[in-house]
Amino acid sequence: MRTQRGHRRPLRIGIATVVAGASLLASGGVAQAAEYPSDSTKPDLVKALQGYYNAWQPSGKHDMHGRVVNPRVTNWNDRVTSWINQNSTKDQQFRALQNAMYLADDRSGYDQSTSIADGLGQTIGRYYAEGRRNGRLPKVDALLNATDGTSGAYINTDTAKDAFYHPRPYLAADPSVPAIPKEDEACAPSKVNASSYVSTRKGHQWANPDGSLKITRLAPVVDRTHQFSNSDVVLWPAYGDTGLCTGGSFPSGHTTTVYQAGITLATLLPELAPEILTRSSEAANNRMTVGVHYSLDIIGGRISGQAAIASRASDATYRKQVLEPARAELRAYLEKRCGTPLARCIAKDKPYRNNPYGGKAIPGGTAQIVYNRQSAVKVYTERLEYGHQPTQSTRLAPSVPTGAENLLLDVYPGLNATQRRAILAQTETRSGQLLDTTKLALDGKAPGSWQRLNLAAAMSATVRVDRNGAVKVISTGGQARVIKDRVPAGAGGR
């Protein structure tokens, strides 16, 4: 049976012992000597995600039980999650199963850092997938893969999942329901269930009479497309696997993984950053298509991935020794495959497209159809909040976490840190969401708000820099560019 990393919790705990003089690459569990400053500056995810306690308070007994603190928030969380699971197209279900994959124990198959390839465009995405599949991008693979990639597996979510310990959406609410045959014994409803939600779910259209959420489990299928692997791959949803059913839902580990890979890939190819980021958001959204995560889990995973890669991007040694060689390798490979300069190849290519619900609009949102860059940024922006209503003040000033500006280093190389922070501040969403830590940051209890960052907008902005160096974002959804006002003749030195 193929192991989906991040699902087999006993395995991850077993490899978590720190060896003297070594550090574990968080998701992969592979011990390596600490090489880069950022190896020891990984973000505190529980602190970054602490707003979740305002919706859910775990029992503290590590039993997946707890108290619903804000039913308005959790009801919307339930509604959106169930709707996406029930309304995703057959094609989207297959894409979701592809995006669920991690490398098998023998490193066969593929993971999300490869299966988001179409975010690069129809042709360039195919070239990228072929390069990963056939071992022609070793530096990129060592950077992005989710098993031991230095960015793709930089952090995992175990500690955060244990802190919040929230039941997954597909779990039964009634502990007396019989166990499903052939599933791990630990997954029996008598041992793991969502009984804490019975009172808040009953009577709602997205819930069953017993208080369980309406979730359809996807059946295993075989991927014979050979898009991402040279052999057939069994796509296994893993509902009955101990690592999944007993692992807390919040935050989403898959989402953290895909954002670690996707944000990094976007910095390697900033010309395609908005599309890559939106494709990453689709892979994250697909965790609801499969029915194993909620919308808040996805938002929490995005926050985690952003905080992680900002730490890597802020490490000058890591950038020089790992990111820059991988960028050179990828760009040289793509230009060779294209047979033209990369800019021309991108201009001729068909962009990433997606229609996940067959044209039906998600509750509180749109049909999330992607067909060009503007629509990609719009969909990415919608997925930052999933229609959740504010729980705090919406009038707080922008709150950009320290280090976040370094996520834009390769998009706006001619701008300084203050100017890049200004772009992030001007493209942020408003304050007030459950996981927004703006108020906590003002009180010195958080590093800033990772929840509010809109990287797709920030990486697709037209920016004007005035004579004093002040930055103004003019528009988003296009090609990232900087317009500098000219300094009048004789004005130098003033």
C-alpha cells in the first residue's frame, strides 16, 4: 500500500527524535546537519494560528472532543466544506486525488510540488512535469519535494494539529455507528468521532440527522495518465488510515506543503507567480473536495506555508546556496525545452485554467473559474477568506509580518525592503477574520498578520515609485512592474 506522508502519524512520531548535531527536515523526517540560519528559525505555527481558539476549544485530552466557541463561524465552515465536497466535478475529484499524493516509501509516484504543474501553463507545465518525472531537475527536486525538500518539507504541522486537535469533516458524529470494514481499528467511530458538533449541526441542510456532516468519500482510482510518474499510481484517499483519521484537521498539512512548494516555485518563475499561487490554492481547496479538511484548515495551512517560506526567503545563505542554483537550473531547462527565450515561451503558452464546480457558485462566492491572470488573482483572493464573516474589527491598519517582504525579492528586485512591505500592505485584505492576528500584533503578542497577505495580488501589481521612493500600487492582476517617476534635472542631492 502506498504511504501518504503526513497521514501515518506513528511513523512521523517515530522519526521525530533529534539527533545530536543534526536537525530534522520537518516533513521528511530525514536527519541532516544544520546548514542554514533558517534551519533554526522555523515559525511558531500555534502562535500564528492562535485565533482558532476563538472558534474551537479542544478538551485537552487529545480525544478529538472539545467545545464549539463560535457556532456562526463553525456553521459556515461546515456549509462551505460540505458544498465543495458535494459539488466538485468528476474531473475535479480526480485532480483532488492527484493532489492528495505524497511519494511512496520507495519514493515512487509524485507529490504536490509536481502535480501543480499546470499552474505554469499548458506547455511549460508539461515540460516542468517531464523534467521532474525524469530526473532532469535535481536541484529543483531537492528544493521542492514534500519528502525532504529543503523548502517543500521545511516545516510540518504536527505540533499545531496536536494543539488544536479538531475532528475531520468526514468523521461520523455518532460514536455507536459501526466501523467501516477494512479500515484501521483506530478509525472506528467509537474511538474517533465528531460528536462535539451534534448540537450545532442538527437541523442544517449540510448535515445529516445524526449531526454528521454531509461528506461523500471518494473511491481509490489508478492514475494511468503518466503526467507526473512514468508508471501507474494508485490514488488512495486514506480515510481509514490511522494517520489521517486520528490526526487533527487544523491546520491542513497538505495545504502547508503545497504553499511551501508553490510560493517557492513562484519565486523561481515570478513571471508566472499569480498562476502558480492560484494553482496551489486549488490543490489546497481540493482537500475539501476529498472531504478531509475544512475551509479554515485551508486558510490555516496557507498561513503556515507563507510563514515558513518567508523564513527561508529571509535567509541570505540559503538563497545563495539553494534557491539561486535551483532557479538557474529550472530556467535553463525550460528555455532549452521551449527553444526560445522563456518570456516568448510564456507569451505563446495557454495559461492555467480551472472550473472546479461546473459553473456553480460556491456559497458566499463565485464559481471560482480561472481562465486568465485576472481571474486567477480574483479566485485566489476569494479563497483567502471563503466567505467567512469578520469576528473582529475590520478597520485596523495593515499588518505585515517581519520577513514577509522577502517573499517579493524576486518579483521586485529593484525595490528595497520598505518598498516591498508597502506593496504587501496595500494589497492586503481588510482586518477582522478569525485567524487575523493584527490586534495581537499591535499588543505585541503576534508577529503580524499572515492571514491578510494576498500574494497573488502583490505579485501581479503595477507599482509607481515617486521621487521620494514612496510606493503606490496602481493595479493588480497584470504583469508585475515598477514605474519610477523621473527626478527633474538638477534635483539630485536635495
